Amino acid sequence: MLKEKIINKIIDETVDTLIDDLWEKTCDYMYEYGEYTESDDNFYKDYKVIEKKIVEELYNRIKNKNQ
């Protein structure tokens, strides 16, 4: 059972890190390539759309890599 706990902890920490990095990098790129300001009302709405597309693309790439 201890091994399973360790594996779950590694998975949890890795997923948390990836989510944090996803948020940070996506925001960076949105400000760099988009026309957003820090007070832009559309930023969060657009972020949610972009985030979903990123997750879908990651899933597709991982799925295709493992075939």
C-alpha cells in the first residue's frame, strides 16, 4: 500500500505542477501574442477556451505517441 501512496503523490504533484505551468505559460503567450491588457474583461473568457483546446491537443498528442 505504501508504494501506491507514493505513486499517487507523484501523480498528484506532477499534475499540480503541470496545471500551474499551463496557467503561467498560457497567460504569458496570451499577453505576448494577443491584444490583452491586465484589465481586459475578455482575457479570462478567452483563457478558458484556449485552456480547453490545449488540454485536447495534449490528449491527442499523448494518445498518438502511445500507439
